Amino acid sequence: MTACGGGGGGSDAGVVRSSWGDPPNPLEPANTNDVQGGKVLDMIFRGLKRYDPRTGEAKNALAERIESSDQRNYTITLKKGRRFANGEKVTAASFVNAWNYGARIDHKQRNAYFFEYIEGYDKVHPASGGAPTAKALSGLRVRNDRTFTVRLSQKFSTWPKTLGYNAYVPLPRAFFEDHAAWLRKPIGNGPYQVRSYAKGSVMKLRAWDGYPGPDKARNKGVDLRVYTDSNTAYTDLQASNLDLVDDVPAQQLKFVRSDLGNRYINQPAGIIQTLTFPMYDRTWSGPAKAKVRRGISMAINRAQITERIFQGTRTPATDWTSPVLRRQGGYQPGLCGDACRYDPVRARKLIKAGGGLPGGRMTITYNADTGSHKDWVDAVCNSVNTVLRNDRACVGKPVGTFADYRNKMAGKKMTGPFRAGWQMDYPLIQNFLQPLYYTGASSNDGHFSDTGFDRLVNQANAASADGRAVAGFRDAEKILAERMPAIPLWYQNGSAGYSRRLSEVALNQFSVPVYSQIRVG
């Protein structure tokens, strides 16, 4: 297998050649919730906040200040002199118009959910799924070019910390005036501009000389080359046909230290891998099937799989968050309890008590193009089969591309557990729980719904102090431990390898390369 049209050598001098995968959707900020698309948005946009690459702390980017006296009404003041790459000024209206667009139900934006706490969301995005009764969020008001106000539907003490997420970035008038043209060649306000994009081949980004931020690009650009096989990307890196791979395949982990030496990065990241169940499928969601889901979890030998396959780049998960949050941020090792401990005897009993695997067999669906998922899916199935003493109880079910895989998820076409990796959008426990398990949430691909969980999340969001909010989210997480809509597998490190052409390569806490700080040559 080979890369798709990356072009081999001959890249522009000073340009980073990096592996990538086509995103499943056009790069609208409020419609992009996948890792590959997010990498591009991180380079071409800057919002009110930006997460420190090293600590994850939410720091002001375009916001000069965000003020509130009651944790419900916020006044946001922008820094002076910021522009989009086409010369248009970034104003308060750039944010308000973008947020109104993202929230509207008829625009079908996957991240519309991120605006639900702004007053008036129920009118522009009715829960019934019908036509909106308003065109704009009543909680947004432009006061002048640099100031706008936000009224939330309830207190939300940590809301400002969420504003580094890409759904909240500003949009230029060109987005609305010629939407189709903007989608073909997005215009942002970040350190890079999109020069061209050939789907299945390469996206070329070039440094924007007019960018005034402190994180100005130290290179001339980045070519994101599409690979359908991470092993091919790694081979191209070794052959000096590629500069950066941020997904070292599992098959290469035994050799990566000797291959790359100190040009290999392995560090904790805000990523968790789970097996998520299609709760819309009655064969998996009935009351007794919670026992089956718990039994499957106990049939997985996480310690053995992470040691043999992942070579120190994964750690068995014992909750639904990430150690990078630390305990004060909501990480609670062991919250999953016995359900995340390998116990063959109890696993067999629970699966039998729940009526057995639906149809006597289960498949684990995964995308085959990135992430070396086949190896670990086969290992999980082997573990389950050994416990159930049936070599055909569990098999992997590959889907060719990540885009097709995401579309299958969105279409509710999963017939058994499926791979669901979560890379945090922002470093808060809320982000590991609400987007994935709250009723109707944007990334709730298993369509889990629990009124008790939703109520506890709402209460945690309204908590007046960070400590109280964290405690509330932990209570909500305990419901996941009871119902097991998704099985925590392991916490994932960020890993990357790079060529001798590059220096100052680093991954942020989201495991994404900090492209702007990389030097070439």
C-alpha cells in the first residue's frame, strides 16, 4: 500500500510534510468534531481562548477579558487589531454571527450542542427537531465592534474555559456571502492559510505573514498528506519522504526507539479509547444487557493487551476520563470498579445471566485506515473468546476509511460494539462526559440516554465552584459505571516520530503536533 498522491519528495523548502487523514465533513468549525479536521482548524483559526500546549490551561487568545458577576451573564471584550486572512476585521459580530449559524437546527452542524447553554437555543434548535421559531440566539448581543454579551440559560461557572474549542471561533463575512467557495478554501484568522486541498491526496497550508499572535508560524507551511495506512506513513518517514507522523503504528512500537532515537515522542494525552454500544439497538440495550456489557468488560485483559501491543503507550482505563486532568480536575482512578478488572469467571456468569451475546456472537466495528486498530481489536476478541471458550464469539469488523466509519456511526448503522476514541476538546471532566453520554449530545454516538445522568450534569455545570462541579460530574460518572454504555479500555499517550529536517517538535495535551513552533532545516 502507498500514500495517496503525497507526491514523494520535492516539497517546498521550509514546509513540514506531515501525515493526515481526510476529515469526514467540510471544515465548518461548528460541524467538525473529528481529530483530523480539528488539526486544520487549530492551524487556521484562533478563538477567544487557546489551550496552553504544555499545561492545557485556557488562556486568553482574542479575548482581552471575559467578565461575569453571576456566572450566567458574561461580557466579552476583544483585543484590538485582529483580522482574518482576507483583511476583514475580527469583530464582536464575527463571533455572534458564527455562533448563531452553528446553533441553528436547519444548518445541521454537529457541534450545535455546544451552544445549548446560551439563552434562546430551544428556539433556534428545537428539541422536537422541527423548524426553528427564531433566527438567532436571544442570549447574544453585539454591543460594539469589540464587545458582545452572552446570557446563559443557567449558571455555568466553567463556561469561559470551554471557549478554546473550535466550535466557538469567529467567521468572516465570506463564510455567509459565498458559503460554497468558503468550504472549498476556508478563510480563517490563525497562523496558517489553506492554499489548496485535493481530497485523498494533500492539504497544503502556508504560514500567514499577517498573523499578529504570539504563536506565529516558525516554518513556511505544512503539507498534510493523506495516508490510508499508518505503516506506510511510518515507512515514508524512515525513507525521508515524510517529516512527521503523529500516529506511530502499533506494529512499529517495538522498533521506534532504535529507528528514531530522540526523534520519538511518547507522552500522556487527554485521550481515552472505549468500546461503545449502539443503545438504539434493542438487542444491546434491554435491561438485562447491562449485565452482558459489564461481563464483556470483565472479559478484556487490558493489562496484557496494553503491554504486548502498545509497548508503554497505553494504560488500562479505570474510569471514563483521563489522568491528564489529575484528581483535582476530575480524574478518579478505580471509579469503574470491578467492571474494569479482568475476571473470567464473573464475566462468564454475567454474560450468561444477561441472556448471552445477542445471536450468540458479537462484532467490534473499527476503521481500518488509521490507528492500527486491527491489532488491538483482534486482541480484545481473543480475550473475550478465551473467556467464553468460543473462538467465534467475537470478531473484528473493519470499515475502510475513517470518513465512512464516522458516517456509519452518524447513520445509526452499528450492529454491535464499536471503537470510540475520545480526544478532549478542552481539559475539563465535563468534556469527557457531557458530549459523549448526555441525551442528544453531539458525540453521543451510542445514543445513550439517562435522565439521572443528565440531571447530575446540569447540576454540576451550575455549581458555583470548580470543586463542587467536579464532585457533581463524578456522581454522574457513577451512573456510567452502573449502566456501562461504553467500556473504558485504556488511556492513550500521544506519540509521534519526526525526521532530521525538523526541530522543536512537540505535542500538546490533545496529542496534536504544535505545528506553528516547528522549525525546518
